[in-house]
Amino acid sequence: MSKQVGIQRWMLAWCIGGWALALVFLVLAIYAFATKPSVGRSIAKVLSKEAPNSERVAALCSLGALRNSKSVPQLIELLKEEDTTVRMGAVIALIAIGKDAVPDLVKVIERAQQIPIISGEGTVVLTTPENAAAYALSGMGKEALPELLTMLRSKEHRVWYSAAQIISRIGKDALPDLTKAFIDAEDASLSSNIAHAIGLMGDVAEKALIETYNKVKEPFKRTQLLSQFGSLRNPSKEALELLFKAAEEPSTAPTALMALGQTRHHEAIRFLIGKLRSEDPIIRSNAAAALGIANAKEAVPQLIELLKDEKTAPSAANALGVLRDTRAVKPLIELLRKKTSASMHAAYALGNLGAREATSALITTLKELKGSKDTSLKIACIIALGQLKAYEAKPILQEMLNDPDQHVRENAKRILDQLSQ
């Protein structure tokens, strides 16, 4: 995205929030570009708290028109301004200055205690200095990419994820540099961060994801890219076929199946339901989990059937808990009563389902577990009873306060406190 296009984008976004202000700003910008007053006078006017906002905005336009890097520190300081008009003016001026402002803007992001909020296209949120800095960097487009790519090397999640968000807002213009950096990356954490930045672009990045996946041969890089296919909301036939093929390979199947679930595409759901019949229990389990992610209620009967298989019951129970279909309540209660390794998942699922009819079974299970070392199932039952607001469970929860396990006691106390409110 060129700088001119970037500034136009900001003007349009601001226009959505206040067209009158945008019109005033545009007129002042034209005037400032024509007159080009000195940097010193413009900075003095901008920093003057006594000056009317209209004059401060005009001075900001002048600084943008002059594109003088000497004004960057003052403009960075203005990102803290309470007045949105002044703050937006500083952002636009920084975009106009371009790459000379990038290092200072990056410092704002790196020093922040939280990740900037980058909203969707056409919306500008300038509630914090780091938000304003993020929008300025994304508005610069490719000029900011070298520094942003360096930020992706950071081991701090807050820093690299901020860069990934900003790059994703730059959009497809960033993809050639991103894909090259991904292919060249030798460090797995760096390539993972780059893949995430590509994935955040969604459908815009589909072609780049496919081409890059076909170019790289390292298994870890292929897996990283596959995980980003899940961000596609309208995957093409080519993308789906790539995922279907990857789902047949043992090394990439788990990631491909999850990505298919994340797309929620009807062809992906059909494929995943078919995988529930796989001879491999790991594939069946991953397909079940993916169907939960896909919110595929059409898969409920098959998932209920998987509850009978101890190897797939945990994943099937989790998926049914996510899908919240009442058809699953009775089979989940039956699984809970068996007190197997999958019963914990059944308890959590019943809580997620809001299945009040499971209250009695959960209480009975807790009573039967007194003296047992199965703390995971105890905790799952306690939490489920809390989700169901089961006031009749208070007596057994009181007894759990004396359980030998600290985590059981803590969860019992927490749920009792909730039920007493």
C-alpha cells in the first residue's frame, strides 16, 4: 500500500467517525501543503495547549506536509493526547513522514504493557498511544515492514503478536516480504510468528499460503502453515484439497484436521465426519475435536457413537460439550457413571451443556468418589455442578472441603462461594 493510499485510508476511516472533522482536516492539509510554514513554528503551535484545536490540527497538517523527521519526537508525544482530533492528526502526520518515524513508533509498541487493539478495516481505535502507533505503522505500508519483521523475532509474545497484527492490517502488499522471510527463516519460533502474521490476513492470504506450503519442504514449516489455513472463511477448492491431502499424511493429519474444522466449510465438515470412521483412533479423535470447533451439529449422532470407544470417548465428549446438543445428555451421563478416564470429559461436557438433569448423577459420582484418588474426576464434577447452579449439591461440596487434595478443596470452596451469592 502506498503512502498516499495509506493516508486516504485514514481519512476515510476518520470520515466514518466524523465527516465534518475530516473535511476540515482535508482543507487544512491542502492549505498546509501549499504554505509549508517552518517546522519550528508548527511544532510550537502543536504543543501549545492554549491554542485552539483547529490551529493545532493545521500545524499537524503542516508537519505532515513538511515531512521533517525533526518533528517525530513531538508527534510521538501527541499520541498520548486526550483529544482524538489531535491524536489522529499526529497519526496522519507520522504516516506522511514515513520511514523516519518508524523506529520511534516501534519503541512505543515495545514499551507498552499491552497488545494494541487493531480493529477491522475501516475502523480506527486510538484509545491508547500503542493503538495510535500501531495504526500509524500499518498506514505506512511497506515502509514499516523491515522494522516489523524484526519485531517478529522477539521472544516476547506481546511484541511479536503486535507486529503480526500490524502486518496483517497492511495486507497483501506485505505478503511477498512475509513469505520470503518465512522460507528463509531457520528458527522455528520465527517462522511460526511469520506464519501467524500471514494467517491473520485471512482469505487475502490464501494464495500465498498455498504457494508457500508447496515450496517449503521442512515438516515443521508445513505444519505451521497448515494451522493458518483455519483462518480462511471462504476456502477455495484448491485450499480444501490441499488440506484433505495433508489430512491423509500421519505427520500433518492432526493440524490439517483442526484447520478444516476452523474453516467450518460444509465440504470440510463432510470430510471430517467421514474421518470418524477411520481405523486410526488418533485420527478419529482429532476429527471429533475438529467437528466441535466447526460447530457441526450434524455430526452429533456419530460423536455419540464414539463415546462407546474408550480411545475416542474423551474427544467425542469434549466436542459434544462444545456443540451443546441435548441429544448427548443421556449418553454423557452414562459415560460419567462408568468412572473411566473419559468420565472427567463427560462431566465437563454436561456442565457446558447446562444439563440440569445430570445434577443427580454428578452428586452421586462425587459421593462414590469419597476416599478415591481420582482428583480429576472430582474436580470436573464440582465445576459442572457449579455451572449447573446445583444448590442441592451444597452438602457434598461441604464434604469435599475435607478432601486430602488441595485442588479439590479449593474448587469446592470456590463453587460453594458462588452458590452462596
